[in-house]
Amino acid sequence: MKTCLFLLLALPALVMADTPIDFELPGLDGRSHLLSEHRGDWVVVNYWATWCAPCRKEIPDLSNLHDSRDDIVVLGLAFEDTEVEAFERFLTQYPASYPILLVDTFDPPPALGAPRALPTTFLVDREGHLVHTWIGPVTSVMVTDWIRDNG
């Protein structure tokens, strides 16, 4: 009986894991961004904040990844309760070539939830499925190796 109850409770989570995820967030560029706009590409979704030293260190490498691969898109999710102008000033010192999206820290995208630590990076496959999560710093080599070995 306990096994049946466990399976019934776990079943919705198993079904949801096979469902493509999506979210819509405003960007610093002034437009709304949908994750689903990038179907057909691998999407690296990187939660970061201006005060996070490892996050700052990731920006040049993630920019290079975004610029060097036609099949990979990076989206930076700014997880910090601050003014847009503060992000814009920060990005003059730490320029990112990929879109920076603004996350309401009290209402993060339900498909991802709030990060347990910063940085946190999610990998979304070409069909929109969340396939891997890194908690802590990530490199382009880690991402491309994962895609090569598992994609």
C-alpha cells in the first residue's frame, strides 16, 4: 500500500519531467523574452547577481559560448532586487553578449524556481526539456562536454 501511494504521489512529477518548460521575462533590452523562442537550440539559463564574484567570472566565458556556437543560446537571469540602472552600470564593467533577463526575486519563473545558490545554471535541450543543472560556477567546457556526451 505504501508503495502504491508513493507511486501515485510521484507520478505527476515524473510526467512533468517530460514536459517542455517555458517562461517569459522582461529583458534589459526592453522586450519580453520567451524561452520557447529558442526551440531548436540548446539554451543555457544562468541565474546570477551583480554582487556574486563567481557570477562575474562566468560572464566572459558564457559570452564566448553564446557568440561561438550557432546551436547554443545563453540567457542571463538577473536574480537581484535592484534598479535596472544598476544592472546597466554593472554591465558596462562586465559586458555580456547574451540577453539579460530580469527576475522578480519574489516570483521567479515556476519552471525553474528560485536558485539555491548563485550562480545556478540550467541546460535546456532543443525541445525545451530541462536536462541538467549546475549549482555553482559553470564553464563553457562543462556545458559543451555535457552536450557532447549526453545530447
